[in-house]
Amino acid sequence: MINSYKDLIVWQRSMELVVEIYKVTEEFPIAELYGIISQMRRAAVSIPSNIAEGRKRSTRKDFRQFLIIAYASASELETQIEISKRLNFIEVDKYTKTDALLLETIKMLNKMISSLKS
């Protein structure tokens, strides 16, 4: 039974994703601290934050809307990861866990959004 947003697997995985993004971006060039590092961290934090806020809203419609925002943040993060890969900030193999968590989160959000449509 789900009593709290903390019980949602999508929230749990997105929290793991935040931690991984912080770890990965620690290795980026210091010149990017106020650039892509900041953007990636904000996008990552936005995902579980919106899941939590939406879950506390009173209607399914509100919850779905916040899941859509979380999904958009995940897509933003996906793009930022791709940019950082293309700029060779760190070795591509260091993104393995991040990529897996992001893909899992996106899939779960997509499924939840679809299931809350009606």
C-alpha cells in the first residue's frame, strides 16, 4: 500500500538519480559550476520534487500534471547528459548508472502519466 510519495518506486529511483548526478558532475570542469553542472543538478532535483508535490495534491489531475512536469525535467536532464557526453567532460562509461536510472525513471513516469489519464 502506498501511504506516502516516499513509497513510490519512481520517487525512490529519481532520488538515486539525483545522487548519481551530483557524483558525476563533481568531475566536470570547475568552469562549468554555474553552467551545465547547475542546470543538470536543478533538473535532477526537480524530478523527485515534482513527484512529491504532485502526490500531496488533492486530485488525480493535479498529480498527473506534476508527473508531466517531472517527465519534462527528466527529458531536460537527458539532453544535458547528452551535451556533457559530447563535450567529453568525463569518460562516457561513468554515465552507466546515471543512464540506467534516468531511463527507468522516464519509463515509470510515462506509465504513471498514462494510467492517470482517465
